Amino acid sequence: LPLRFDWKEKKFVTQVKNQLSCGACWAFSIVGAVESAYAIKGHSLEELSVQQVIDCSYLDSGCNGGSTVSALHWLNQTQTKLLRASEYTYKVQTGLCHYFRPTEFGVSINGYEAYDFSCCEEEMMNMLINHGPLAVIVDAVSWQDYLGGIIQHHCSSGEANHAVLVTGFDRTGDIPFWIVKNSWGTTWGKDGYVYIKMGENMCGIADVVSFPLM
Amino acid sequence: KVGSKIFQKRYQIFLKSLQRHKHLNTLTTSTNGTVPAYYGVNQFSDLSAEEFSNLYLKSYSTNYTLDKPMKTSTVNNS
């Protein structure tokens, strides 16, 4: 495994989004994973519709919360084609699920995988490299005040409340860390990203790890 | 408006968040070559911890059987 790897540096990760006052981090996380997986498969990097997932994933509760794994399950089960974000725009609230006539463009998935890597973050690195960015759930209570640097304290495992996207890792320094894309805008954290210490399941980052198959 | 009730309420929450930043920053450990996490004023500093949690921390792990396995793969299943 390389000492440093980041899908963002390889231009396979879309811009950081801002969920604003809608609790749909779970949708931002899995849409980010689908965007990257689609691009890694050789397509262009497209911004896909988070609002479509918020409105249509009946297993979840839209802006009132949801689960990354159930959203992936819905995507796979229904073979829903995710539209471009510009076609099904973000409304910052849960709305009615809109059905569009089949168009030339839409991204569906061919399956998904979900793991508990709390025992083995090395395996998680492997998955990241082989499959693309990983949707994870974390304890983000202390992230309210985060400005930058590597999180090594003030985080619990087994108490997940927020979903994010792991895009890479860096083991070149004394403290190895995961590179994580958040959905609270670019003014939060380090240009919208947060760094989390590897190897101790910090913030529960390895408890529920999922990704789509393309 | 400065001086309004809502301003006073937000200002008190903001002052509390400054105390919280101080506490969070005391436990950071600096190591050669790495920057430990640091905490301070950002766009959430005038929200109470409860408000922040109610607005932004809305993801959960469901009882869904596919949610907690050591390994679940739709490819393997098929």
C-alpha cells in the first residue's frame, strides 16, 4: 500500500457541497461515492443529484436523517438512475420524488458493499484504492468547532451521527490520517475537508463503511 | 439587531462556544511533522451543541440487516 493516496488529487472527487439546514449528510455521502466511482470507471466527473436521493430513497427520512447503507440498498434495488444535479436541483428540504422521462444520461449502480472495518483499517485502505472513495458514518459532535489539523481526541466509536466520504489517506508523517470530505461547505474545516487519525477507529470511521459497485 | 433578545441569546451561546474551544484545544498533542486538530470560531459558533446536533447530525445506523455485517456484498449474494 502506498504511503499517501487521495482520489481528490487524481481529480476523481467533485467539489465540496453545503447541505445547509437539511440533515441529509447520508445522501451527500453516497452521492459523492457514486460520482467518484462513475468517474473512476472511465466516465467524466459529474455532479449528481443529492435532492433525488433525499426525495426518493423511501427507506430514509430525507432532511430528517438517513442511513448510507439503506440509501445504497435503495439505489441498487430500484436501479434508479441518478440525474445530474443541474437537472434535479438541491432544495434544502424534502420534497416529492420526481420521476423524469428516461433521458440519455443517468447513473445507476451494479451493487454495493458494506463492511465493518473497526478491526482492520489496513483493509479499508485496500478497499479505498481498489473501489474508490468510501461512504462512512462517524461521531461528529466535536466537529462543530473544528478548524483544521488531525483529529486524535474528542471522538467516540459506536455513536455515529453523521455521514461523510473518505477520499484518501496520508501516512507520510508521524500521525497517519484519513482524508475526509464533508458536506458543510468549503469554509468549514480545511477547505471543507477533515483529517482523522488512522488505526484507532477514531470517531467510529471504520464501523460502517460502504461503497457502490459500478 | 444588536441588543435584541435574539442577539443576546446568540451572543451567550457564542461565549459558551469560546469556552468549549479552549477546552478542546487543551488536549491536542503536537507531534513532529503533523498538525493536531485545532478548534475555534466558525459558522457554527452561534449554535448551541443541541441545535447543531438537531440540524446537522442526522445520519444513523439502521437495524437493517445489511448494516452491520463483517462483510456484505450483493455480488457475493448473487
